[in-house]
Amino acid sequence: MKLSEIKNILPTLENVAFALENGVFVPEHFHVTEIGMIIKHFIDCGGIVRTEKKVNFQLWDANDFKHRLKPARLLSIIKLSEEKLGIEDAEIEVEYQGETIGKFNLDFNGKNFVLLTTATTCLAQDSCGIPPEKSKVKTGDITKQNNRTPEGNFC
């Protein structure tokens, strides 16, 4: 989800709620402690120089149980970050503390924001000798026509 998308969604909501993919909600008294622009300039294992830009939201589960972040307040924090930091309309990455700090992509299911798990990958698989993933075919999907020899016999 890009920053422009969350800005369009927030005015339509009564409350801001974040949930993990497994359905567990971030406690409703969470804080958005940071919004920033993360620029990652790196070289992959294939020697390609790359740059990624993401808008970073950091969620914090505090012990002030009466705190509730309202959509208008989050929108004002976003606008302030755009003004003061020059934040671009990039994909949002959310940091949230579990056993360690996790980085999540963000989605919206029509009611709540959903923290989507992320995974590492090799960006230069062809350079590293990693074979492309083969598609799996069920043997029942292969027709007998495909198993005929040029003489018309089945293999």
C-alpha cells in the first residue's frame, strides 16, 4: 500500500486498527511513534546497485490503555511528515514489535489495516546459479495425446 492510499482510506474510518495476517490485532492503545522515509542504497549479490524507498511507520504498544489513535490524528501526522521531511508517495513498511522488531507490508481489508509478513529473496538469482522454480504439473492433467509416439503408440 502506498502512502496516498492510506491517506484516502483514513477519512472514511471511525477508528484505526491494525491486525496481523493471523487475525491477531495490534492492541487498540498503540502509538505510531515514527513516520519516516527509509532509503536503502545497496548492491545485490549479482553486482547490481539498487535503491529502494519506503515510507516507514513504527507502531508501539504502550501501557497507556486509554490512548486511541483516531484517523484524523494519523492523517495529520502523515501530512506533517510530508511537509517537514519531504516524504514521497512510496510503499509503506510497518515496524512492529513481536519477539523482535518485524517489518511488514501494509494492506487494507475494507475495515482494518493488515500487516503482511515479508520475506527475503535473492534479487540476482540468475547470477547466483539459483534455478528457476519449476511449475508443478499433476499427472492427471496430462492428456494421453501428449504421451503418443510419432507412430501413434503410447509411451
